[in-house]
Amino acid sequence: MRIAFSVLALAASLLSAGCTSTPPQPYSMRDPQANFATFKTFAWDSGQAAEAPGEPVTIVNGQIRTAIAGELQQKGYAEAVAGAKPDLLLRYETAAAEKLKSNPIRIGIGMGGAGSNGAAGVGVSSPSAKNIREGTLVLRAIDPARNAEVWNGRVSRELGKNGVPDPALIQSAVGDLLREFPAPGEAPK
């Protein structure tokens, strides 16, 4: 009897692990000709169309910039001082879209008992679907000396109940996005 319960418990844990939802993995590309050994500083591309000229940076854009700058500084980059020519120009875009998220059938198995009697139960949920709002962040790093993109990456996340990302979600997504960003001084691969 104990062996049967152990097998049921193992099967339940494997089924539940297979049904968990993970966010989509970030995607990035690197120019093989780019020599990151020469890049030490970065600045925001002033020609970026994310904000109209003269308009203030929105709260969400400020949070995105802070997260990106923080991650790059942890890698060893420095933000260029005003008026200095940076080694990299950063340009990012954001987008949001409604997506259909489906939940598969879930199976739950329970075991227990009182005294010398054992009991087991099985529960099954029906599949469901709901609309969610998914946000995407695309970051491009441009070598101004060559006027060429040397790295770009994309990350997407579910935005939550009100469709607006919170600072923790932004920080997590940016951290995932820049995980593969080359450190300064890193030779081409």
C-alpha cells in the first residue's frame, strides 16, 4: 500500500511540475564583429522616439532606464557624463498586447487517513483560458563610431492585474534581458 501511495505522489509531483508556467525566455543577438573590449560607457540615444522632444520621461520609462543602467553598472559599464561621447548608445522600445493564456487540465492527488485506514483522492480541473496583457521590452546597443547595432535583446512578461508593470517586474525582466549582455572588455566570441 505504501509503495502505491509513493508512486501516486511521484506521479502527482511530475504532473504538477509539467504544468507550471514560466515566463518566455529572453532573446538576444550580438554582432560578431563588435569588439566589446573597447566599450566602457553608455548613454541614452537622444534621437529615441520613445518620448517626444522636450517631454518629461514617464514614470515607467524612468523605471526601465534605472533598471537598465543599474544592470549595466553591475557589469562594469559607466553612464557617460553629459556632453561626453559614449562608447554605446542605448535605445529601447516597449509594447503591450492582449494575449490569450490557457491553463491546461490539472490533476491533484491527495492521500491521508485516520487510524489504520488509508484514503486517497483525485481532483481534476477543467482547462480554462483568459485574456492577459503582455509587455515586451526591446533594447538595442549601438556603436556610434560605426553607426551600427552591436547587440539587441527582447524580453516579454505578463503585466499583471492592471496591465501596468510594477518596479519589481521591470527589474526582474531587465535582469533576465541583460544576463547575456557582454561585460566591458569582453573579447568577441
